[in-house]
Amino acid sequence: MTLKESLDLNLKTVKALIGDGDDVIFFEFSIGEKSATAIYVDSITDKAMLGIEVLTPLKRIREMKTVKAMAKEITCANVQIKDDAYALADDVLKGNTVILFEGKKRAVSIDLKKFETRAINEPPTGFSIRGPRSGFVESIKVNLSLVRRHIKSKDLKIENSEVGRYTKTSISLIYLSGIAKDEVVSKIRKKLRGIDIDGVPDSSYIAKYLSERKNSLFKQVGTTERPDVFMEKMLEGRVGILVDGSPFALTLPYLMIEDFQSAEDYYISTYRANASRAVRIIALLISILLPSFFVAAQLFHLQILPLNFLLTIINSIKGIPLSPSLEMFFIMLIFEILNETSVRMPKYVGMALGVVGALVLGETIVNAGIVSTPAVLIMALSGICIYTVPEIVETTSVMRLLFLLLAGSVGLFGIILLSAFMLLYLTTMDNYGVPYVAPYSPLISGDLQDGFQMINVIDMKKRPASLGSKNTYRRGKKNG
């Protein structure tokens, strides 16, 4: 719908498209003997810049000129001339200031958005003793500036789009044209364009649309709050996605090995990094398998337990009314309730409730003879170990429950069967053409340099071959 020469008619049209809102301001002023109206949203507009750099220069004009000539009088950047009422209404709702002129079929749209943003600080989910302290925030402009700060190259490509019929959330597709695989970029771009949803409150919504297996238990999109990690992933050949309103950046293709790698691994001694990765793997196995092995041993395989340990268990379970599997499920339920309560409660109350609740409740149910001490100890150890790899807690929590169900039903055979099924599923799974469990299946010997164990950073001459990067060398040679 194009504008008309009548200012009143144009105002009525724009008002109808914007809708009723007390924070939408229509400021009338004069340019010579002609009238003009500035339209803006009071809560998201920089009114100081509006007055100094827009209204003051326009009011100095003695006689109304062409719209293009008047736009040149505005001293701030990003000034556009438009004649479509729909586009102008969208600009106002996004935070731009639109100026309509009497007798003109075109209007001026100026970017004067001003949102309150959280200060850049260390991300709570990616803490490290060594390394950069900055983290992404909820403003996409701030996050893009952090990316530009880390990558100063003409190959850095940023493609902006909007998703959400009502929220019109800004999304940035980011990649390095000389490294990222063109097929992957095109596929992600196509998926982003095909998203049809009312609104996008967080990047996790976008991650669900980008996942190739919608109902898979396993994570398929990488996430990070750290700009340095985001940069490193793109330098390996991945594609990054930033969503306005979310501090979590997305990266694709995602490999399962990523969450066993910490940002700090690359800033500390290689020996210490390898020891830390080994601890993460062992702790994850303990968190998933230890409760199920304990239940299976009690119900079906007492002979595999050492005699002294067996006697300890027998003494501890005397008078316990619950079966081993029900006992473990009961303790797991208590720990999950305490965890949910500590998260939902106010911060300091939640911390106190978690500590006191676990100590008091744990000791009370043991003294009351409802559960045994070894069962509480094992579930507590499992609960601690599960957070050594916090990025996949959702997956490992469900896997622990599944293993526990089968262990209580058919014993060790069920654990072995489910483990074989999980391995088969993971080895046949791919993510945007990249094997999910690379570099181990299929075995890519060159990528073992940064797997469960890593070599010295200065010796990593090539990028991961599993990602299919156009430029395979990090240094020393150039390819494509």
C-alpha cells in the first residue's frame, strides 16, 4: 500500500497498520509552512538522538524540499526513504522513527532503536579459569560486535533475516566463506527460511527446527555462550547462528565429541586437558551405568560382587521394605525433586534448600529404614557425575532412567542390549552429512588429534576432515 499526498490519510493508514498502543507517539512539527509527523515507539527509541540529529535539522529548513533533500539534512546514519505503508509500520514496531510529510508520497525511516541490554560479562555456563571472560548477551547487535571483534576477515559473511509472525525476531546466519562447506550453508539457510512460527523467545526454538531428527534423544545442534568458542567452531568449518534475545549461539554441524571438549582445554597444558577429558568420560559412564549395575547385581548377579562388599550390602538392606529397583527409583525421584526445587526457588533460598534438604532428608530416610545407605551413596555419586558434562544433562538423565528400567527387569543382559542399541543408533546417525560420532565411526585418523584425547594445539595443522571444510589447512598451506 503506497502513501498518498495527504498527511492525514497517511497517518490514518499507518495508525491502522500499527494498531492501538499508548507507547506509540505521533509528534507533530512544522517544516516551513508545511506539517510533518514523527512516529516512534517511546519505550525503544533514543529520544535524545531523535531531537538533536533528526528534528532539529528538519525544523531549520525554511521551505519543504524533496524528501531526498530533507533526508540529507538528518545527521545520523541509516536513513532510508520508503513509500510503502506496510514497510513503514513494520519499521515503527521494530524501533525505527518514521517521518511523514504533508504533500509527499514518500517518508523517511531512521534507525534510532535503543534497547536496555545486559552488560557483557562472563557466561555462567562456560566458566573457565583461563581464557577470555566475555560472553554473549541478549542483544544481537552486541553479539555481532563480539564476533567481529574476534574475526577480522573479509571472508566473514553475515546474513540477516527475521523469523516469527508476531515477534519478527532478528536472526543472523554467520560463516566463513573460505572455510564452511557451501552445501551445509545452503541447507541451513533453506531451513531458516522455512520456519513458520508465531514467535521465537530463544535460540532453542530455532535449534529444534534445525535438528534433522526431530524426535531423537541426542542433541543435534551445538550451543555456546562464549564468543571465543563460537569463533573456533567457525574456524573449523561450522556455521554459526545468532538469535536476538538469546545469549546462546548455535553451531552446525554438531558432533557428539564437542561437549567433551572444554574451552579451557586449549588454554592449559595438554597433559592436564587430556586428564580432564578422561575424567569427564569416566564420570559420565558412572552417572549413567552405576545405578543400573548396582540394581542388576542385587537382583540377578550377586556372584559378581566381592564378598566383603556383598556382606556390607546384605547388612544394609535388612528390613528395607522396597525392592532394589524401587528403592533406586525412589531415591532418584527425591533427587530430581530437590534439583527442580533448588532451581525454581529464589537463588539463595534454593541453594540452602538443596543442601539442607539433601542432608536432612537423606539421613532421615536411611535412619527410618526406607532405603539403604549404599543406594543413597550411589545415586548421589551418579547425580554429581552427571554434571561433569552439563551440555548433555537432558540426554544423560533420560539414558540413566532407561538403563535403570532394563537393569531392574532383565539384569545385566538388558544393560548390554541397550548399550549395543545406543551404539548402533549413534554410528548410523549423521548431522548435515557429517557422521555424528566422528572421528571414531567412521574412523578418521587425522581428526583423532582432537578427540577424547588431544595433541598440542600448535601441532594441529589441519581442520577436522569430518566437517568437509573447503580449506583443510589451519596453517602452512592453503587449499581452495
